[in-house]
Amino acid sequence: MIIFPAIDILDGKAVRLMQGRLDAVTVYNDDPVDQARRFIDSGAEWIHVVDLDGAVLGTPANIEIVHRIAALGVPVQTGGGIRSMSTIDHMFEAGVRRVVLGTALVKEPALVAEACERYGGIVAGVDARDGKVAIEGWREGTSHGVLELVRELELLGVKRLAYTDISKDGMQTGVNYGAYRALVSQVEIPIVASGGVSTLDDIRDLLSLGSQLEGVIVGRALYEGAFSLEDAIAAGRGD
């Protein structure tokens, strides 16, 4: 299972939020590129980058930083405000390996279908609160249920899902294991888990769901020193 150390960029800095709240920000590094290098030095095989400014504004605001991280040579998965084909093209041209679409999944299904036809590295970033999908940087709720939306996305050609339980994100209270178990049993595509990882046992629990649970995004637990990235990678391999 892939461990994706997370770098969330806000105002040009590497931060973490609690439950996506912009009034609950902790800055961990003034230089996200330096943070990426630290993760790489610790053995990162992928890096997950979120442009939080872009998610709020609806258009990427930290493209240069994302591109500099991608240039470090480790595969990058990135999202945040990516809502046009020109931006998607630009990301892949800059060396990003996977592009995560969020709000566009609900508001621009034609864009999602076109992107999936053009690129294999499109990820559906489905973020939910109380089982309902949230968009616009998590500020706006929808009536879409998670499974309902994912099934629609599969028909559009989406081949990979990143699912975040917003209530768990940044809280270090443990993952919503039941939600991932339900997803694995009801959808066909690979799943990346996100939100709430606090111990190595959380990673081991997700690993027990099988190979369809492809990876897990880990943020605050790494920054706070709950465990090292090296140990997280070992746990993800079943060591």
C-alpha cells in the first residue's frame, strides 16, 4: 500500500487544517518544496500536494510550487482548484503524475469524462461529511451520497478514487474504517484513503482491506511526530 505524505499549501506555506477549516491552520514549514525534500529523504515514493488557496478560489494559486515539487523526481498527486482542461494539461506537462478533481466531479461531468479519456492519471477526489459529498474547498454541501456519486463517476471513466472523511481530517482520531470497508465492497476501482490516520495500526487496518485499498494519505501524524514516514512505509508494506 502506498503511503502518500501530504503537503497542503496555503499562502505559500506547508500547513495542515482541522476538518478543512481555514480558521484552524497550523504552519509546519514556510517552504513546501523543502518539506517535499524532507519527505523524499525519508523514503517517500509519492507526494500528495493540495493547493488550498486554489480549492477556495476555484483556480490554482500555487502552480509554481507544485511544479517545483514535481521536478524533484518523486511522483506527485495534486489537486485544488483544478477545473479546466487547460489546467489539467498544464499539470501533466509539468510532470505531475496524477491530477485530483473535486468540485468538477459534481459541477463539470463533461470535463471529467474528457479528462479521463485523455489521461490515465485522473483521480476522483470525493470528500464527504456525514455521508454527503462536499465541494468548493469543503465549504459547500451537496445532496449527493458518496456511493451514488462514485457509481456515476465510474460511468464517466474515472479509474481511481481518493476518499476523504472530512470529520476525521486533521484530527488524528483514527480512520473511518467502516466507510472504506463499504467502498471496497461496492465499487471496483482502486481507492486511496484520507483523513484521521493517527497510528501505525490505522495503516495496518487499511492494509487488511486488500489491494483495492491502494494507498493512504498521511498528514498531521507525520508532522506531529506520531510516527516516522519510514515506519509508515514499512507498515504499508506489511512489515
